Amino acid sequence: MDARRRNQYLEAIGVDLWVPRHGAHDGATATDTATATVAPVPRSSGAVAPAVAAHGVLAAEPAIALAAAAPPESLTPEQVAQWDELRAEVAACTRCVLHSSRTQGVLGVGNRQADWLVIGEAPGAEEDRRGEPFVGRAGQLLDAMLKAIGLSRETNVYIANVLKSRPPGNRDPKPDEVAACLPYLMRQIALMQPRLILAVGRIAAQNLLRTDVPLGRLRGQVHHFGELNTPLIVTYHPAYLLRSPGDKRKAWEDLKFARGVFRQLM
């Protein structure tokens, strides 16, 4: 991804770029400079850290895409059958009371063989109507955030939620609803075997990590999830960022951190 396009995505998510005066840092692009001047997010001792410059700030990186466009899905007939079965079960699910008020179950969207898996909390009204996670303004912001690090739901990322049914009034999911729905997500993860999970928002992060630690204290660390010990990074939900745009820069730091972790897995 060239610097101009990356800057457009950063502007779309509301991250201001610092551009040096003429002559300063010869040869550096605005994106390189912005990357180089953002202080790193504190990490736990077990975290995998991206490259760090001598003065303790993130080293400048070339303005390139995170990964080449992923190849089209090449699922085996057995894998296709397993996904179809899972989708049908979600569509017919009556495990909790939410089935009585939803329009439809929302399984997920994207490349089912992607290395990246983004997990939110639950469908909203528009998601419930359209049957796809993260649409509307929050979805547009999420797409811009992902594109800033070279990801797209059309090619190289899969997006899902902890809950597959919309809670009335978009209230927080109840524990019994999460318990009823989480096995569907676990099956998705088992089928995908992603290399990295990005949990967006407090509800998703706390339920996946089985903790009540505030989201702010979960950020900036490499957590691990499930039997495959999949690296998991936590960031803000795009709906929260629309309400609190001052935290968009923190979300950008989280995305750069996740990108650095992923690069070390390659």
C-alpha cells in the first residue's frame, strides 16, 4: 500500500498525521514519520514486540501492505459441508431467548481461510437485518481501520461475533447467552485455525479471555486463546470510537502492534 492511500485510510478513521517541515527527515514519508513518532503501547513480559528504535519508539516502517491479497478460498468438500452445517445450525438455533426477537442468526463474513480473525460482541440492528457483521457506520470505520494495515473483509480477514443473535436494544449480552452461543464461535475458530485474533471491544475481549479486567488494561499485550494458543490482541470497538473519537489514535497503536506481532509469526 502506498503512503498516499494509507494516509487516506488514516484520515478516514480520524488519526491525524504529523508531517515534518520541509527538509526534516529527508526521504521519510508522512506515514513513516507518523509510525516512528508514536510511543509504543506498554506490553507484558510475554508479549511479542515489533521493532523498536534506539530511543524507545516504534521504528519507521515502509508504507507497504501487510500482506499480499490472499488467494481465493480453496475449501475441501468436507470443509464446505462443515461450514454449511454450522451456518444452518446458527440459522435454526433456539439455545437462548434471543432467537425469539432476532431477524436472523449472523455467522460471519470474509475469507474462511484467512490468517486474521476479527471478533466483536454481537450483531446490531443493521447486522440483524442484513445478516452480516459490522455494517453501518461502525462497519465502515472497522473496514477503514483494517485497510490501513492491508486487510479487507473481501480478501484476507474473517469477521465474526461472540453472539450470533442480536440482543434487544443492543444491550450487553447476558452470561447464559454467551454460554449458549460461544460453541459456535469455537467451531468457527477450529475450522479456520487463524494465526491471529483481534478482539474488538470490552464484551468480546472479556468473554474470550474469561476476565473482568478493564479493556484499557488488556490492550498492548499478546494474550493467547484456546487449545491452539492463538495470539489475541485487544482494541476498541469501532462503535465506541465513533462515540469517543479521541481514542482513535490508541486504536491505531493497537493495530500497529497487532501488525508487528503478526509479522513475527510469518
